[in-house]
Amino acid sequence: MTESRPDPAPHPITGQLFRSPVPPGSGWPQDPATPATAVAKDGRDVQRIAVACTEVAEVDAAVSVCRACPRLVQWREDVARTRRAAFADQPYWGRPVPGFGAQQPRVLVVGLAPAAHGANRTGRMFTGDRSGEWLYAALYRAGFADRERTEHAGDGLTLHQMRIVAPVRCAPPQNAPTAQEKATCAPWLDRELAFAAPGLRSILALGQIGWTTTLAAARRGGWSVPRPRPAFGHAAQALLATPDGSPVRLVGSYHVSQQNTFTGRLTERMLDAAIALL
Ligand code: SF4
């Protein structure tokens, strides 16, 4: 039997009707964009618009309407229209996912990319899938999040002195962005890192890609980064310095993907131990 996919469909918290993907500025909780937000259509646009942003809220807005990677735009929007049966009655965000949390954080979390039926559905980093359940429960235990469970944007979740970002902002097929897609998306992360630098004390890199991407972004931004490049590992640490010389501790953690949490490669205790280093 074919599941119906109502379009528009009601947001699970607010009840407001949305088409999938969600039009910018149409009322989705915490949508940073408006219909007038400039849309990046290729890598040069991403670079130009990111550099022109004067505050992190502008980066959030510009990221959330970006269309620079044709394969990812097609994929994220196809997923939003077809949806998983379990979420057939919900609208899907279907747009790039902006950073979430404090605008001037003490701690930055760097993940990989949105999940097709998680953040690509809810519009918020790590929200709506098992990876997010693990991460936010751990952040709650450590005092960074004000609640243990969260399922949808608009539920009031607040992060204390923490911001979550990703090297790639669109859900990729098989969770595997290409090298070119990572390079195209990099200026968004570079700009966020620059805005976060004053007052930043530590960065949690989730997985090898989060680790290497953070080191590369820091180097591009004029930070001091150890050579040779520090090796990734769970609870690995490296000391970086912002362009003004302020120290920032980089901490590695195995990613909170189900591949790691289901198999026991990453346990709650291990994740708590890595977060305790921040
Ligand atoms: Fe834009 Fe990044 Fe999404 Fe590519 S992955 S379309 S650069 S937001």
C-alpha cells in the first residue's frame, strides 16, 4: 500500500502547514532566512556571500538557502518530497541545516553532515534521529543542553555556551559528500569559525572528517595548528591557537552514528569522557 504524503503538512509542534521543502521565511521554527536572503548558486557565490556576512546570524540565513551543490540540492529535496513512511505525515525541511546554539560559544561541536530523515527533516542539527538522541543526552549530562531529549525544532531546546556546526550542510546520499562538495561548503564553516574564535575555548570533533575538517579550516583561518597534523582518535587532543594567540583545545570523539553506538565502538561512558575534556 502506498503511504500518502500530504503537502502541505502540519509541523509536529506548531501545527502550521508547510510545503516540503520548506520555503524560506514561511514560519518554520528558528528559520533564519527570509524570501529576500541571497541564494548561493555555485562555489564562487558561497565564497562571496560567506565573506560578506558581518555576523553569524547572516551566515545561518545564507547557509539555509544555499543551492551551490546540484547533486545535494536534488537529493535533499527528493528526500523531502518522498519522505520515510514513519514521517509521511510531517513536512520535511529539505534545505541546508544552519549552525545551532550560542552565537558566541565557548565550545564548538563539529559533526559531518545532516541525516536525510533527521536534520534534513527537522531543520536543526542532530535533531530527529538516533545520533542526535545520543549527542543531546550526553550534552545534557555535561550541562551543555537544557534537556535530555529533543525531537523537533521549536521545542525550546537551548545550548549553553555551545554551538553545533557541520562541514557539509546538506544531507548527502549514503552520508558521503564528495571532495568537491566538501570544498564548496567550506567557506560557510570558515566564516563560522572566524565569528566563534573570540572566546572559544575548545572544539569537539565528531569523527575523522570532523577532526581533519576542523584542522584544515583553522589553518585556512590563520590559526596556529601543530605540524605534523595531529592524529585523530577517541579522546585525542591537540592544542590550537586563534589568530590572536588564544589557545583552543581540539578534542576528538568517535562519531555518534549508529554504526558506532550500536556496535559498542562508542559507549556513553566514552562519549562523556571526551566531552569532559572540553
Ligand atoms: Fe550549499 Fe553546503 Fe549544501 Fe553545498 S553542501 S548546497 S555548499 S550548503
